Amino acid sequence: MQLSDLLYKVSLLATAGDMNAEVTHLTMDSRQVRSGSLFIAVRGTVSDGHTFIQKAIDLGATAILCEEMPANRTETVTYIQVANTPQAMGMAAANFYGQPSKKVKLVGVTGTNGKTSVATLLFRLFTSLGYRCGLLSTVQNQIGETVIPATHTTPDSITTNELLTQMLAQGCTHVFMEVSSHAVVQERIAGLHFAGGIFTNITHDHLDFHGTFDNYIKAKKGFFDQLPRSAFALTNADDKRGLVMLQNTLARKESYSLQTLGTFKGKILADGLFGLEMLIDERQVWFKLIGRFNAYNLLAVYGAAVLLGEDEEEILTELSATLPPQGRFEQVISDNRIVGIVDYAHTPDALQNVLETITELRHDNEQGVLPNIITVVGCGGNRDAAKRPIMAQIAGKFSDRVILTSDNPRFEDPMVILEQMQAGISPVDYKKSQTIEDRREAIRTAVKLARPNDIILIAGKGHETYQDIQGVKHDFDDRQVLREAFQSANFRAKE
């Protein structure tokens, strides 16, 4: 593709060289440059792509897209200066791949909690309705039945457009995508055409990146501000910032609610450890998902499906048979009736939602004894440190026993993280808490402490199958470790 076509609708500050040069490849990684490449110099949080411009030229780059023109330029290379390279990259990627997002129904899901669940449930629902679908999520990217591992909640714009092109080639008509706040700020969704956007909720998270909660809210809202008039914007009316998301959007404004007025109205009739009964738009339905937070997720999915033109009765019929996504309130039960729950809850609000749900669902056993709640929880390293004591405080408040342990420490000392968590344990809860740095040993200890009918919550990692320590991802799956702990305690996990 010629550079002039590739940069259609991109606002240029200056150019130097042949704008009719042929480009056969786009990359923001200088290591991937080859002959015919357009190298895009992006200023990242760790490194600045502008420092790799000469390396890209040495490897055969045809053109350079940058925010700052190099003082010394190579005559055979074309240079394009723009104000914002990530934004320009998104538009260029969309042009390069033929605007694939306009050829499918692309729906984005944003919010602090519930993004993965809503996107995955939409993918499963529309697949069961007979469509071939694509999924871009924290857990995995998926094209029909083909699974592609995910490295980011929202991929960079080149990767996204490449995946959308593959989805189109394989007959996908609908694509469901998690949209993180980082992605909005870093322009990773620039150039994409969305058929709809969904807001789940917003609570304390990612302040290490955004700086303030107000900036975090603005980042989420920025997604809806970009939606076209042809799209729908579906928000959680019960979240106190739900309607804020719709203030400046051109999209069709819709809402869902359990408590207030909304386009799509739901009511919880019964909630237990093995299912949820709801009234949705005057239809009574039983679901395999559990908890109030999942009631909101189901309402969001139902509303989006209706807005995409599907039949209400058929939507609810298919949703009633749907299982929860991996690592989202996923149960592993021993043969002596200890209930293990593995959940991705890694924010204060998510952890409180899960623990409140467990508290509401536990009932006296046959001997009239209330099951204990044993919580195993940690916090990730190189992330928002302010939430660490809050997470521990919540775990202490809603649990009978708390084990603080390592999560993904990344490049931090796990014991420093745990000390910061310990500071949040209130004096009244101190005696029921303990700290075990080794996550495997912490899970084993929880199983040893449990008696029949007790509930063990293992929070923070959910679907993840690794533990990130000093940049190395070691094999670690909470679900598998829990099964092994049951077996070593002479219990078997029921599948």
C-alpha cells in the first residue's frame, strides 16, 4: 500500500521523502522491522521508540512515523511527523488492513470489574445463536473455536486490526472486546469502529497509571466519547458514575438496572451457591451463574444482545445454559463437601462483591453450624499499591480466616507487598489472619484449616496459569493447586 493511502485521514505535521513509497508491513517494534516496513516510534512507559529509529532504518525500514523528526535523515527513507503516533498508528493500521472493524459488529466492554465476564458471555451467547464470533479478552483471544493466547487486556492497534482481519477471513460477524482504561489513554482503540459500547462499573484501580480517580473515570468515559452516532452506549444505571459515561456520547443511550429505572430491568428472585433466579423484563429465568455481580453481567449481556437485534426469548434461553467464564467464581468442590472458589477478584470492590456473595449464600449445615469462609488473597507487584491495605481489610471483615500470600510480585519483594497488606488488617481481625508468602503453601494451609461445608476463596489470579516473579512466568494455576491440595489431604476434587 502506498504511504499516501496508508495515512488517509491522518493529520500530518511534516513529511520528508517519497509519500508514494510502498509499505508492506507495520510495526512499533524495531526488532520486527524488515524491508518495506513502516516503523512507528511510540513513546512508551519503559522506552521511547524514537531512540530505535536508526536501528529500524538499518534493518530496512521504508518509512518512519514519528512525533519528532530526526536531525539526520536518510535520503532513501520517508519520514512522517505527527502530533500523536499511537493515534496515527491506529488510523494507519485500520487503513492498512482495509477497515476490518467496519465489516463486523464490534462491541467494546469497559469498566473496573466484569469486562471479561461480559465479553466472554456475549461471545458464548452469539456463538450459541449460530453466529461465528471473535473474542478479544484478558483471558484469551478467540476466533471461532481457535484460541490465541492474550498478552494484554486490549492489544495494540496493529495487532487488533490483524486479528480482526483474521476473524473476517474465517467468517466472523460479531466481535466482543474488552476495552481497558490503559487502552483508551494509550490510543490503542484509535481507528476502530464500534457498533456498541458497554459500561459495567468503576471502582478503585489502576491509580498507579492514571494518578487520580478522576483521571481513571475520564479514561473510561473517553471510550464512550469516541463512539459514533450509529452505535449504542449501554451503561449500568445503578453505578453512581454510570450515567456520567453517556454525557458526551453521540451513540444511542441505553441502560440496565437492578435498582433504578433502566431500559433493561432485572430483579433477583433467588441466589444460591449453584444458581441464580432472576426476573428480566418480566420473564422468569434460572441461570448457572452466581451472585449479584453476575446478575449485572447477565443484564448487560441481555441488553447488548437485544440492541444488536436478537430475540429476547431466545437470548434468555441460551443464557440460562451458559457456564461462568474461567476463573470467575469457578468452583472446585472436594468429596467431603469443602467448596473451593477461584476468582480473579484483584480490586477492593471485586473482592468485596465476591465475599458479600459468599456470605449471603452460605447456610447452616445439617448440624446447624454456619460454614467458615477462608480467604487466600494477595496483591500484584508493580501495580496500584494504595489498594493493598484495603484488600486485606475487606478480606478480614468478611472472612473467618484470612491467609495473605503472594500474587504476581513481578519485580517487587513479595514480603514488602504483604507488609503493606497487613497494615490494613484491623486489630479485631488480626488474630484470624496469617501470612504465608508461598502461594502453594497458603492454599494447602487453607485446605488443612477447612472442615466439611466450609468455603475457601482463592482470590486475585483466577484464570491465570502462571505466577510472575522477577520477569519470569512460572507455571501456577490456583484451580490445579487447589485440586492437588484436596488430594494431598485425602479428599478428591469433584469435577
